[in-house]
Amino acid sequence: MKWPLKELQEHRGEPHYFSRTIDRKSSLMQRNNEILAVSPIKAEGFLLYENHSVLANFRIDLTITLPSSRSLEPVDVPMQIAIEEVYTENESLYLEQDNPVEVVLPLEGDEVDLVPAIEDNILLNLPLQVYTPEELESDEMPSGADWEVVSEETFARKRQEEKSDQIDPRLAGLKALLEDEEKTE
């Protein structure tokens, strides 16, 4: 997904709209070994050349397959990501403008390449936890020999039960004294 800078300069002040589909499966899988599969990525948006800089404003749609956080079963995760990047020929000229964007990418060569921005945004937006639909509906957690995964609520409840069952060692002597008095009466 590259555009020659000269082509964008011809549209000066007018957006250059695009709609393309790219395949970045192998590259993304090399960059993150948890990714199991990636659908073709559909990118739609526009490029706008003004003041020696190019504004790239577009959205990507894709489905990425990741392992479940509990069972490692494959889970398809649909993703829609809005991306806005600014590429500049001369960073100092761009920063002198009234409202410069905080992050400006220098143009390398004489073309705008959106592939690095697409890949980086996909990797930055990967969910931290992924569950299969069955895991979302069920409260059952994985367990094994002498271990189990519990929710925070279950852990807090068990901890409270353990506290209420325990007798304060300082009061244990008093309890024994009361039991002796009840027996003698």
C-alpha cells in the first residue's frame, strides 16, 4: 500500500480516497508468535497532501485468530481500527504550523507506505484476554492436580469463610473456660 509522493502532490488540498485489501498474515505472525491466523485486511480512507506533509486517515477491518486465554483453543477476533498518521517531508516546517500533531513520521524516499502503520496498529490493539463463546457463558475454570483457577469473587468469598471459621488464639482460652463452666452447671 504505497503511493508515490508526486501522485499525492497532484491532488494538493483534495483527499485521495482509497479502498484496498492486503494480506499481512506471515509478517504479523512473525512479529507476534501468539497470532494463529489473520484474514485479508481491508483498508479504506484517504490521503491528503498539504504543507509538505501527508495526512493518512483510514480504517482497517480484519479478523485475527488468537488462542483462548484459558484453554488455548483458537478464537476469531474481529477488529476495526481507525488510524490517523502524519508523514512529513520536512519535520521542522511541519512543527512550525499552528496545531502540529504530536507524532510525525518522516517520509522515507518519495512514497507513502501505510503497511508499517497498519501492522503496528494491529499489534497495539490486540486484546489481552480472549475467550471462546463457551468459556464466556460458563463459570467453569481450568484445574489440575492440586491447583485450580478461581475468579476474584470466589477467592474473596473463600477467604472470608476461612476467616470466619478461625478462632482468635487469644480467645481460645476463654472459650475453653466457658465450656468448663457449662459442664459443671
